[in-house]
Amino acid sequence: MNTLSDTTSLEPEQATPARIVPRTKNQIRATANADARAVKAKWKTLIPEAKSVWEKIPVEDLAQVEGNFHRLAGLVQLRYQIGREETDRQVKDFFAKHYPGA
């Protein structure tokens, strides 16, 4: 088990990640909630970018998504009449571009 003091003796490639890995259910839940709040806050700034990617979706509908992957995927699928796999790929690519590490 590595503790914070143990990381000083590790080689650079063995160093612990910058983000602390949650271990308990409460820590996992708290991390997920914090990530969701961050995505929701950033989503407001990404609405114009999402609008440029998916022009058929009105800005009002994009605002209601609030950064939720499944809501956005559902809207894209509905407006563009494409399969779920393709929709998920597009939305996943969008989130990977704008939320690195999420």
C-alpha cells in the first residue's frame, strides 16, 4: 500500500496519479457528484460549440441537457435519426474533446 510519504521514493513512472483514487462508496459518490457539478457548470459555456456540431438541435434544448451524456445522446438521435451506436460515438467524442479526463 502506498501512502503519501511513500511516493517520494518511487520512480517517476511509478508515481501516484494527481487525482486521488476514491476507495469507499461515499468517496466514489462524492467524486461522481463533484464531476457532475463541474460538467454542468462548464456545459453552459459549451452550448455554442454543441450548437455548431449539431445544428438541428435548438439552443433551448441544448441548455436543458445540462451536460448530461444520455440526454444529449437522446436529442442527437431524435433530431438526426441515426442509430444509438453512432449517436453515442459522436457524443463521446464531443465530451472527450471538451472534458478531458472525465
